[in-house]
Amino acid sequence: MEVAARTAIALLLALAVASGCLCGGAQGRHHRHTKHTRHNSAHAHAPSQAPGPSSSRRHAPPHARGASPPAPPPSSSSGAGGDYPTPGAAPEPAPEPAAGSAVAVYDVVKDFGAVGDGVADDTDAIKTAWDTACSEDGDGVVLAAAGYTFLVHTTVFTGPCQGSVTIQLDGTIVAPSDPDKWPANNKRNWLVFYNAHGTTLRGAGLIDGKGQKWWELPCKVHKGQGGSSGHGASCDSPVALRFFTSNNVTVQGLKVQNSPEFHFRFDSCRGVLVSGLSISSPQQSPNTDGIHIENTQDVLIANAAVSNGDDCVSIGAGTLNVHIENVTCGLGHGISIGSLGKQGTRACVANVTVRNAVIRHSDNGVRIKTWQGGSGSVSSVSFENVRMDAVRNPIIIDQYYCLSRSCENATTAVFVSGISYAGIRGTYDARSPPIHFGCSDAVPCTNITLADVELLPAASSGQSVDDPFCWNVYGNAATPTVPPVACLMDGVPGNYADNSSLKCY
Ligand SMILES: *[C@@H]1O[C@H](CO)[C@@H](O)[C@H](O)[C@H]1NC(C)=O
Ligand SMILES: *[C@@H]1O[C@H](CO)[C@@H](O)[C@H](O)[C@H]1NC(C)=O
Ligand SMILES: *[C@@H]1O[C@H](CO)[C@@H](O)[C@H](O)[C@H]1NC(C)=O
Ligand SMILES: *[C@@H]1O[C@H](CO)[C@@H](O)[C@H](O)[C@H]1NC(C)=O
Ligand SMILES: *[C@@H]1O[C@H](CO)[C@@H](O)[C@H](O)[C@H]1NC(C)=O
Ligand SMILES: *[C@@H]1O[C@H](CO)[C@@H](O)[C@H](O)[C@H]1NC(C)=O
């Protein structure tokens, strides 16, 4: 898996570079073969500069040049259409050394009348810029420039587009701060990308969900107040950025803060690259997961910092091939697979790697949580080189996840198997045991392995420390651990010896 994982990362990185240079995905390239002149005539919302090489170079995002993949030699660079020569294609006339190539720029202020004062409603301007870029052949950049604050109401950016569209956000986008300003029947999403294949959202800008008034709604479960159901319909709150059925999407470099609910949600996507993000909301903000993924495959999350009130990254059912690297999580609930199997559902998660993470002052470190009564499996999960800093439950598998007091033990459960923890070091808040494997009575966890685990009570935590806890869990420690884990059972119970039938993938 090591080698395979590297291959996929390389692929995803290649995707990042490709979208970084605005030369887009397969679709965009296809258009280059067939169309060499770009729409350039009067249009209700024609870009303020003709999308020729000179204007686009001026507007090309800062990363564009450096990241140019097979940098076209100046002599063979593109003509007025601005298209990259495709390897093997006949060279085109070259009036311009096209370091950035030509990409049509749709400036939401200059071309679409956005005001950008944080007060006027710029929803239509931004939406129209997207629709225009999306409907034009070739790749386009929707530019929301630095120095402006755009007030944007709930919006769906719909694809598929003709080329790849990049939103270059160097300014700020804010949501309406008052929940009453949201349509009564649509309080679950703020900015949605739907069928938006090949989209890149990037820049040095800020996306602010203005969640404060949502968090204060009486229906929310607040930390320290115990909890019943905070999830009634009346409590719907918007996810800041939702990517739904969108393939090969990239999010890079932005700061996202104070979402009313999850900051990012990727649902039913294939090919997701998230890198260089900073996500923050207060520790007391409920349900503000940093990045949530479900029904999604082939995900790379790299170089991100998340500080929030719920999971840093949460991985839901139907997720396959996820690599998380260089992520720092603070204050919230750590990196979580789950919750899975609620209300008897079948849930499958496989091939998740978390490498080089730092988790600080969080309720959990790396967690797998499932409800009683579900089915499916979590398999091939590897947590490597994770530093814990005063984390309450650094290593935890909880198959008795439950939000109320009346959760019965059931005769089925999501099967958890093939989970490895290597190089997990640091300190824990000694109110809880540092290692907790609470597996189902009905279905054991199998092949749980530990190596180089060293967890010490944080200086500030209590006097007495609990031993690692295990219930119905099989596996081994390849090296001695601190504290020692004496409660793992050897081998595999007979009827699970070769029970790949329980696994989903
Ligand atoms: C696991 O996921 C990685 C991407 O993170 C991928 O490269 C690799 O091929 C996957 N492994 C399997 C066995 O599918
Ligand atoms: C993602 O992009 C790659 C390269 O452009 C392409 O081969 C692949 O088919 C795309 N994946 C999906 C799911 O669209
Ligand atoms: C993680 O960080 C290291 C050190 O900065 C860097 O070399 C590596 O490329 C990063 N990984 C990814 C996937 O960006
Ligand atoms: C469920 O099983 C666990 C492990 O046997 C036990 O600790 C717990 O009390 C049981 N809960 C109920 C509600 O029966
Ligand atoms: C145990 O899990 C690891 C992944 O953590 C996997 O590579 C290995 O094949 C599994 N072993 C068995 C016997 O299933
Ligand atoms: C394991 O698989 C065998 C045959 O595939 C099946 O008879 C057995 O019941 C399975 N065990 C469990 C615990 O599901």
C-alpha cells in the first residue's frame, strides 16, 4: 500500500499542479484541441479585458507561472486563443512568451458589478461571473480581488462547465450574519459546488461564515451542557463550502472561518485535493467540523491547520482512498472516522492514511466511532507519526457511540479491522485512558497493531492514570508501548480468521 499510496499522492499532486497553472483537466484540454479562438466578442458580461495573452498575464494568479506544468517553450507558445500547445500537437504561432498562458479572467468587480463593501449583496455578481466562465469554452478564472469584501447569500455554483473554472479569491467573502436572513427552506448550505468537475477554489482570501448567531441558537447542543438532540430540522445550519458530485476539485490556500456548521463537506466526489488551508472557529462552536468527507474517493488533504469546535477532519460512510498529511488540529475533536452505522445503516470506509499530524488540546486524537447495530467495515487505516499535545483520548475506537442514554447493545456492528498506529507520541489529558479500544460484543475489532506508541500524562492533568482499555479487540504491539498495552488479544477469533466477506472493499 505504501507504494500505491505514493502513486496516488503523486497523481493528486499532479492534479494540483495542473489546476494551479490553470491548464485544467481533461475536459479543458479537449477544447484546446478543437477550438483555437476564444469567445471574445461583446457579451452581456464580457470580461473587461479581452482574454488575450497580455490581459490574462496581468490577471494570472500569482501561482500560475511558477507552477506551469510542462512549461511551453516560448517559441511554440500559443496564439491569440492562448492555448497551451499540447505535446504532439502542431505548434501554433507564438506572439507571446506564455508563461501564464491565456485564461479568460472574469473579474467580479470590474466585469460583473460586485460592490465589495461587505454590505451590498454581491450574490448575483459572483454567481453570474461563475455562470459566464462556466459556459465559455476554455478555462476561466473568476477573480474576487483583494481589498474587497463580498456579501454572498446561499448560492449553488453549478457545472459541468465547458472548461475548468478557477475561483481566485484574494478578497473576502462573508455570509449574512443573521440566521433570519436565510431562506426558511434552505438553511443547510451556504456555498455549494454541484457537478463542478475540475473546479479550483484558491487564493489568499478569506471565507467567513459568520456563524456566531447560529451557534447561539437554543436548539444547539453546547459543550458542557450534556446533550440530547441538537440535530432537529429546526436546528439546520449551513455548511460553509459544500462540494457535491464534483470530481477532480482543488481547494488551495484559503482561510475559512466561523462556519455555522461544517466548514467543508465533500460528498459524492472523486478526486479531491485540499492543501494549504487554514480553518478556524471557536472551541465552543458546535458541529463546526473542519473538513468532512463522505461517499468520496481519492482524497488528499495536505498542509492544513484546523482549530475548531468539532472534528478536525471527519470521514463518513462510503469513503475510500484518503491520505491526510501535515495537518495540525487544535481544540476540537481530532481526526475521526465516523460516526458510522447509525440506525442500522451499512457503512464502508477503507484505505485511510494519516501521516505527520499534530493534534493539540483536543477531546480526541485519532478516533474511529461507530454506532451499535450497523454493518459494513472500516479497514486498512494507518495513523503514522502523529504528535499529541494534551489530548484527552489520543487513540480511541468507540463502537458504542451514542448521543442519548438509551442506546442498546446490538447483535451487529461495523467491522473494524486492519488499523495500525505507528509513531504516536506526546501527552494526554489523564482524565481518560490514553488508549481506548471499545469494540462491539457482537463483532470484535481485529488486526489492530501498535508500534512506537509513547503517551505520557500531560503535566497539568490528574494524579491517577488509567490503563489502556480494551474490549473484544485482537491485535498486537510490535514494539513495547508507553503505557504498556496488555489487553489486546492475540490472533484472530476462529470464525473471523478469513472473513474478508465482512469487509466492504
Ligand atoms: C489507497 O489510497 C491511496 C491514496 O491515498 C492510493 O494510492 C492507493 O492505491 C490505495 N490503495 C489501494 C489498495 O487501493
Ligand atoms: C480527473 O482528472 C483526470 C486527469 O485529468 C482524468 O483522467 C480523470 O478521469 C478525472 N476523474 C474523474 C472522476 O473525472
Ligand atoms: C509535508 O511536509 C513536508 C515537510 O514540509 C513536505 O516535504 C511534504 O511535501 C509535505 N507533504 C505534502 C503531501 O505536501
Ligand atoms: C454493552 O456492552 C458493553 C460491553 O459488554 C457493556 O459495557 C455495556 O454496559 C453494554 N451496554 C448495554 C446498554 O447493555
Ligand atoms: C492487518 O492490517 C494491515 C493494515 O493495517 C494490513 O496491511 C494487513 O494485511 C492486515 N493483516 C491481515 C492478516 O489481515
Ligand atoms: C465468516 O465467513 C464464513 C464463510 O464465508 C461464514 O460462514 C461465517 O459466518 C463468517 N463469520 C462471521 C462472524 O460473519
